[in-house]
Amino acid sequence: GREAIGATFSIAREPNLAIIADRYTLKSPEGAGVMGVYVIGTLFGTFIFAILASLFASIDVFDPRALAMACGIGSGSMMAACTGALTEVVPSMKDEILALAGASNLLTYATGLYAGLFI
């Protein structure tokens, strides 16, 4: 139903919550959907990001730089958990991993906000 609109709206982080709250209010079905994804992502996303990043880096499936960029999608706590796990697996690339994850996080927030507003 209408909850799916909120649940599938962008990555359901703080700027996206504000857009849904402004357009529909958080007490609406759309607001319930976005809040559900926000809470689940905050609670479980941190663990999932950390586990997947370290797993993929240790079995050499993806380049650590690509994984660092993937760490930037989500909240700051998700990024911190993901980059922390990734730098433990590849300590020689610590500075590069942190820089790429931070840049990815900034770009994701900025482009996601404008995409949500205008598309």
C-alpha cells in the first residue's frame, strides 16, 4: 500500500525523512514506511555493512576502494562501522578508505536529497 512509497523512497536517511514528513507527515502511511526502513536500517544496517564489507574484502571479491565507496551509502554510523571493518582487513589503505567513504557519504546525501525533491 502507501507504506511502500515511504519504504522505497531513496535510502531513508535523515534528509529523506524530512521530505516525507513535509509532504505526507510521519503519521501517514508513507511516514510509517519511511520510519520503518530508517529504524531497521539504523539497528541492523550497521552490523550488515560491517560484516559484508569485511567478508567481501577478505575473500577479494571487490576492490577495497569500491567497498569504501559502498560504505558511504547510509548513515554516519553505518559508514563508521563499514569503514572500521574494512580498514581492519586492509590496514595499508586506511586513509584512502576513509576518504572515499566520506566522499561517497557526502555525494549520496547531496544527490539523494535533490533527486528526492525534484524527481
